[in-house]
Amino acid sequence: MTTLHTLSTLAKARMPELSDLILADDAILLMQDAVIAAALPHWPAQFSQPIYALKDDLVARGLLSKAPAPIQIIDYQGFVELTLKYDKVQAR
């Protein structure tokens, strides 16, 4: 069963155990203040799973140009599509 893990706070994105909770076929979606993690050095590199970030939240925090290439920037339509792609959504 695949899971889309939605992270809404920076504290959740920086949880030490986060990488242990996310399985190989899962994905991560950064939203709200969690998009700040996209600009942190080395944060995306700890995951082999797809990482997405909501464009509007990046823009609101002035981080759109600071999200590195592995992070896929999506809009709300993309968010809806992700919820349909994965078997379940886990808010963290």
C-alpha cells in the first residue's frame, strides 16, 4: 500500500524518525510551513522517494527559487492528482 505523507510544519519535516516512517513506494508533500525544509541544505538528499512542494506555499515564503531540483513543485490540481495516485494520505 502506497502512502502520500503530507507535512505541514517545519518541525514535522525535521523529525529524526521521518525517514524511517516513509517506505520505498511512498511520497512526501511539503505544504504550509513545511516547505521551508525544501530550502534546507541536505534535507531532500535523505530521501529516495519523490518529494513534492506546493507552489503557492513556496511563493508565499519567498522560497520558490530555493527549492532544489529533486523537489517537484506542484499546484493544487497536482495535489489532488497525488491524492488519487496513492492508496492513502497520511497527514503529519
